[in-house]
Amino acid sequence: MADITRRLGWRHLRGAPTAHVRYHRGGKLLHDGPGLSFWFRALTAALSEVPVDDRELAMTFHARTSDFQDVAVQATVTYRVSDPALAAARLDFSIDPDTGVWRGAPLEQLGTLLTETAQQHALDVLARTTLAAALVDGVAAVRERVAVGLGAEPRLPATGIEVVAVRVVALRPEPEVERALRTPARELIQQEADRATYERRAVAVERERAIAENELDSQIELARREEQLVDQRGTNARREAEEHAAADAVRAGAEAARTVRLADAEAARSVRLARAEAEGAREVGEARAQAQAAWLRVHGEVDVATLHALTGTRLAENLPNIESVTVSPDVLTGLLARFGTGERA
């Protein structure tokens, strides 16, 4: 939109580089071109502004396939005004000299023209295509046919319009049909997901089984090693017991031999001692016998008085120690009587 300012009954227009401005006064073209800036009087000026930049036109329309299924076509057409003078002559691009706003709706007219033309060619393609084929290859086919059809449309060059590009965004069936078409794919995807889940579970079970087998193998190996350890310990214990028994036998033999030697020595010593004692006893007996014989010989040669004296002496030696003796008259009389009798004998 042109920028128009007021100054004392005059107007000043300043256009954009992408807007082609045409200024007529009195039927004569005074200014023609993009990005212009000039003064004019509103009462005598006829202004038109044609955009020359690339424009995007989004369109959505419905079509029917050969199997009588409705589809929605979403497309975008890029165009531009290649001949502003021709476009301004065919369409109303005039602007208000006070505000710079278009008095009509030229871009809507261009959009209607492009949309109807594109829709016509798209309908022609889809009418000979089934829904399944349209959903698979319809986007490329519709894009190519619309681009060719717009390029060959005579009204567009006659209006000064050039189509730059055509893009078909999507072809969509009705919601119910789309859900029905999605169902097999969803089922297939679900089957694939279930299969992947089952495979994952199978792999997990296989891994768990492998882990369990490894644990069982480890336990078996551990038990086998424990059995070997027990056998080795038993062997070591038996060997140790045998060594202890052998050592005990050696010690017992040595002790028995030492005991026998000690017993033999003790027996020999006892024999020698017995022999010595017997010899001593024999010698003592012989000495005593000789002494008794000598004593008897001596006493045989001594007279009776001497023997009585010796007897009294021996009796006195064997009597206990008597500190005091009390002799009664009866005892004394008996003793004296005995002594007298003995002397007489």
C-alpha cells in the first residue's frame, strides 16, 4: 500500500520497490514504475498500484475419484504480475488518492482465477484415478497437471500473470474413509509391534535362561570344586593322621625300648642289689653264727657264778630306768630267802 501524505491541498505519494505505481492525469500517463515518489493533486489524479513481488496463494478444494470417494486437495500456487500495465488494464488496481487503499479487491479476483483454474485440472486428474492410487501417487500427478494447466491457461498471460511454482501439500480422504484406510496399516503396525514385543520377550527369556544356566553351571562347578576340596581335605587329614600315627608308633617304640632298657637296667640293678643283700645277709649270718659260737664257747668255759653275774648285768641293762624302788617287807623277805637258797645250792 502506497504511503500518501497531505500538504496544503497537495498529496505526496511514496511507493514501495515491490509496487508498480501508475499515475494518470487528464488521460495522460505521467508516472509509471516501481518505487516512485511524487506530488499530485487528488482531484485530477488517477492512481493504480500493482504488486510485482511473488505472492503465495493457498487453496483447498474437494474432488472425487473414479471410485466415487471424496478427497480434499491442499495446494499452494506462487505467482507474480509480470506485466503491471496489462494487469492494471484488466483488473481494478486503482487506489484512493487520500488513503492509498485499493478501491476494489484485485488480489481476490486473481486468487479466484488461479484457484478455479487449478481446481479444474486437479479434478480432471482425480476423476480418472482411484482413491488408493491417488493417495499413493496423486500428489505428484496433481502437481504436474496443475502446473502444466496453469502454464497453458490463456487468461493468465492476458491478465499479465505469471505462475512461478505449484506445490500440492496433501490429498486427504474423508475422515471415515481415512480411519478405515488407516485400520489395516495400524493393524499391521500393531502386529509388527506385537511381534517385536514377543521377540523382545523371547530374547529376554532366552537371556534369563542363559543367565540361569550360567548360574547353574557356576553352582555345579562350585559344588565340584567343593567336592574336590573335601576330598583333598580328607586326603590331607588321612595323610596327617597316618603321619601322626607313624610318629606315635615311632615314639611308642622308642618309649617301649626305653622302658625295656630301663626295666632291664632296673632288673639288673635289683638282681645285683638282691645278690649284694643276700651276700651281706649271709655274711652277717655267718658273723652272727661265729659270734654266737664264740659266745657259747666263752660261756661254756666260764663258771656258774660268773654267768649269774653276767645275767644280772644283762638284766640290769635291759631294765627300765627306775628312779625309786619301794620294797615291802614281804618282797624283801622272799628275796632274801631266795638268795639264801641259792647260796646253799
